[in-house]
Amino acid sequence: MNYIVLDLEWNQCPAGKAAENALLRFEIIEIGAVKLNETLAETDRFREIIRPQVYRELHYKTKEIVSLRAIDFKGARSFPDVARDFFAWCGEDAVFCTWGSADLNELQNNLAYYKMPSPFLFPLLYYDIQKIFSIFYEDRKSRRSLEYAVDYLNIPKSIAFHSALSDAHYTSLVMQRLTPGQILANSSVDYYQTPENRRQEIYLSYETYSKFVSRPFRDKIQAMKDRVVISTPCCKCRKNAQKRIRWFPVGGSNYFCLAHCPEHGYMKGKIRLRHRKDNLCYAIKTVKAISPEEAYEIREKKEVLRLKRRLRRKFNNDKTL
Ligand SMILES: [Zn+2]
């Protein structure tokens, strides 16, 4: 097995959103990657600039971030050629690591734009080193810049950030401050391709929580009626934890609930409903073991939301009188 530490640079429509190509918002202009073996030692590197086909000029933001200039694209190959060579270089037994959750999504978008077959398995599990840095060095929730992590770990900054290869290189150095076990126990799911049916639904379990990704539903209401979506299996023993507070909306397309396992205590359920490109929606559910204090906070949150709703209703009624 090899770890492929990947970083991409991309460009967007220089003339603004109104003029952009709806099929390709972000066009990849550089692929950089570092290959690590099972012990996290570097064995190889890949770097190639890609000649843009859709947005030939660089957006001002791209110019600010990326060190590439027009001259660098002279003689560069197009995305299909570079992508084919890149995946051949990755090899069959690659696991992908990125800083943040965007790169693999954009890579698949670009593959789809050029009607290239996806080389990824379903579901696509990968390692988000930004998240894993937060799990082991911070509070699990914060998401820091790569440069912050490099400074935090006292890694010497020998080359500039924000080229695809230098960012892949720095990400690999952050990984070398972790163990393979720490990385492999904390996979992420890529949501570019989500389950099409019940059989493909994704179940993952981690040390402190479990994750479920559902098949598609027509709308939110259908999703929140589905017995599998709204179930709350204990994240430790998988037995059904009994609801203490049923699912309630907390804003956006998010829902919380509180459940209790006789053996493992309180569980916080969270559902995020997301839209797919075909406008159907799917659910991402996490069930996490929590303390009685955190369980109390969920009760309080629900009560505050109920009072707010009541006040709003009263205010609207008063206005119509
Ligand atoms: Zn349990």
C-alpha cells in the first residue's frame, strides 16, 4: 500500500460567476503529489502543470494564491493526458491523503467533465490530514491552514506554500508526525458519489462516533421519514439506543436528537441533509457518545428553539391584529 498525498491548484472563470461554464466551475491547472510507503517514508514525487482548456486566463484570486504565470503553461499538456499519467503513477494500491476535503471532489469533477472513467472505488474513503491534525493536536472541530500546522509542529519552512507540490510535501511532513495507525483509524468519506440505493448505503464506525450515508430521497420530508435514516444505533455496541428527544431541526438542513444506550450512556444524533446534483437529497448521520452534561445541553437547545418559535408566532399574530 502507498499513501498518495495529493494537492491540486485550480482556476475559475476570470469573468465572474455569470460567465462560468456550469459543468466546470473549477479547472485544475496543477497536480502535485508525494508518494509515501507504509511506514510514511517518501518514495517518489509527481508534479505537472496543466494547460487550461476552459478558462484560458487566470482569475485574480488564482493569481493571488498560485505562483503560476501565463508563461508556465506554454508546452503544458491537457488535463486528460496528465490525469492518465498521474493515476498510472499512483498505482493500484493507493490510499489518498489531502489537506481538507475539496481536492478529490474537484478531481472527480474534472474527470467527469472530460468524460474520463473514474479510477476510484465506491465508497471513496480518504484521509483528510487537516481533520486528523485537529483530532490529535487540537479540538477535533477546528480546521487550520496547512501553514499553521507546519508552524505548530515546528517543521522548517524551506520552500514557499501554495504550489501543488510544496503543499503536498508539507502535508506529507505533517503526516510523518503521526503514526500510520492514527491516520488509518480516521478515514473520511468523499461525497462526490453517494449511494444510489439501500444496498450501497455507507456505515462506518470510529472510536467515538459512527457515520451513515443514505441513498437518495425526493425531499427532506421523505428522508426524515425513513426508518434507517432516523434510527439511532449506539456507536459502541450497535444496539438500538432509545430516543430521549426525537429529531428536531436546528437550522439549515440539520437535525439533532438525543438517545440512550443502557450500556454506553447518552448518544447525540446529528443528521445533515444535502442536495445532490440531480436535486434529490441524501442524509449524513453521525451518532456520538456524549456525557450527561452534553445531553443536558441538547435538551436546553431544544427548549430555546421552542421558545423562539413561540415568540415569533406571537409576534406575527400581534402584527395581524
Ligand atoms: Zn451501546
